[in-house]
Amino acid sequence: MSTLSPINLLGLNRERLSRLLESWGEKPFRAKQLMRWMHHFGEADFDRMTDLSKASRELLRAHAAVQVPRLLSGHVSDDGTRKWLLELSPGNAIETVFIPEDDRGTLCISSQVGCALACTFCSTGRQGFNRNLTTAEIIGQVWWANHALGRDPKGDRIISNVVLMGMGEPLLNYDAVVESLDILLDDYSYGLSRRRVTLSTSGILPALERLGDRAPVALAVSLHAPDDALRDRLVPINRKYPLQELMATCQRYLQKAPRDFVTFEYVMLDGINDTPQHARRLVSCVEGVSCKFNLIPFNPFPDSGYRCSRPQAIREFRDILVQSGFVVTVRKTRGDDIDAACGQLAGQVMDKSRRAQRFTESLQ
Ligand code: SAH
Ligand code: SF4
């Protein structure tokens, strides 16, 4: 048993936690108790976990900890959208966003600091890859949001849905993401149904195949273009995993998925991918894949080189898809006043993380 640095229990799924406890001579069922305390009740102090024996609590205190990211700031938008800036380690900060709607409350979380995939319209991609988040850091976002939001008057959690649509490509941080999914889905922790957890990917196909077997959750795929030539430009990973293979993998994923459709995300870029011709080509591109579309108005950032499509172009594009029989949503821009739209968190983050670093350095 290590006495060097305490093990952070927040990032262990039930299987790992049971094994660890067993190796310490504890009964494996303690894992269920601990998970309930940490994730269900949001407790980080072993001494308040009252149904653990004194000896167990002492053991845990000596070798383990429940470490959550440090909250740097929190914001509430006029429309109720909330955003938290969390410090992972000195110089690395991420944002987590909560979007309340009439029938659900969705938390948008990040899986990496930055992203290596360099999609040309994405500010995270522009900033390059910094590092993967650990499972504890991914789950730490949910822990914080739950802690800050509390429960509704009926005692239910405010967060009903979680989407991996913040910074980073979740399937390039596969192991940590899959273990985070275990914790999100576990009845002893967050107890979310697979249908209410959505992973968004630009299409890392071998990892998507594995996800289908290991932890199938609802799937969103960042499509953004109806043909390889354009997608190669907008989403460079398309050169490695082109559209035909992407569609075939989606079809296979659907056989295991909790929902019987994939959501294709499509960012609306003025004059680039938003003409009626693009919409018609999109209809043939997805043929044979049961899907819905989510049209995302482009969120501009400095020197992006793109503009958001005109509202009229978005409407026409949507109408062509609807007339072809698809369900289409156009994402509302939420939390504009606090820069809090999913997939658009990064713009400020590196700045803020650098600021956080300077701030931390100034304290030393
Ligand atoms: N890497 C994953 C998940 C994070 S991005 C993915 O690409 O799917 C979440 C969503 O926001 C993706 O659909 C992404 O393409 C989109 N997005 C990124 N930058 C955007 C921007 N500037 N405006 C609108 N949507 C953007
Ligand atoms: Fe990465 Fe997704 Fe941004 Fe592409 S859109 S650079 S995959 S975060």
C-alpha cells in the first residue's frame, strides 16, 4: 500500500474502487457506500461518512482522498445558463456549462485541455492540444456542478443529462472517458441512463467501435460537411476516417446504442457548407443511417476566418432536411453574455488558464 501521495477516489469506477479496498483488507461492498457518499451526497470528507467504521475512516484518511478541482469562478447568464471555471492543476483550467431547459438540465463537460484535431472552425482546435483530463477531473466537473446546483424541491437532481461536448475529443482520451461513463451510469453514483449521456465525436472510428461494446451511450457525430473534399478541410481527421467508413461505423454503433438514432452536428458556416446544394448532398450522405440533425450556428472567435450563416440560409437548409423526412433542431445560442455555448468554451480558456497560472505563480 502506497503512503506517498493519497489516491484520489473520485476517479475510480466501482470495480476499481472495490479492488483497491479489497487490497487494503476492506470488504468490497464498502465501494458502494463510498460511491454514494462521494457522488450521490457530494461528500469529500471521510469523517462525515457516518456509516463507515472508525477504522475504515482512518485507513482512508491515511491513504486516500476525495480531490475535486478548485473552483476559480462561477457565472450565471441572464437566461439561467451557468458556467464554472475549474482549475485542474496550476496553469490548466477548464470550463463546464449547465444549460437549463423546461424538461431537462444539461451539463456540458470537457475531456481534454485543448484538442489535437485542429478543426478549422473550432477555437479549441486552434489552440492545439495541452493534455488529457483524468477520470477524476472529468467527474470533478459533474461533482462541482451538482454541488453548486443542489436539488430541486422534489429532491431530484437538477442535472438530468450530461453531454461530452466541451473541450477536447473524448475518444482520444478513451480510457479516462469510459471510466467516467461507468461512474455517470452507476446507480450508486450519478445513476444516469445511457440515453441521457451523450458523447460527441469528430469520428475516431476504431475507438467508436470499442465504445459500442464497452459503454454504449447516446452518440453525436460532428459531421459539418456532406462530402469528403469539404470535410477534409473542415474536420481534418476525415482524411484518416472518411465519410463512408464513418457512416458504416455509425450504423454498427446503432445496433448497440441506447437510442435508435445518431445526432449529426452541423455547424453553419456562411458560404462554406450552408447552401441548398449542400443540404441535398447531406441527405444522400447519411442514407441508411437513422439520424437527426442539430444545426449549430457558428460561434465566431477572433481571426477564425468564418462567419455564421445568415438566418435565412439556416432556415432554408433546415427546411430541405425536414422535407426529406429528418428531425432537425437548430441550436439556440445560450449563455451568450457569458460565452457559454457547448463546443465554444475554449476561446477564453487558455487565456484564463494562463491567467490562472500567473495568478498561482504570483502566490508562490
Ligand atoms: N471533439 C468533439 C466534442 C467537442 S466539440 C467533437 O468535435 O464532436 C462539440 C461541438 O461543438 C462539435 O460539434 C463541434 O464541431 C462544435 N463546435 C466547435 N467549434 C464551434 C464553433 N466555433 N461554433 C459552433 N460549433 C462549434
Ligand atoms: Fe477537437 Fe471537436 Fe474542436 Fe474538432 S471540433 S478541434 S474534434 S474539440
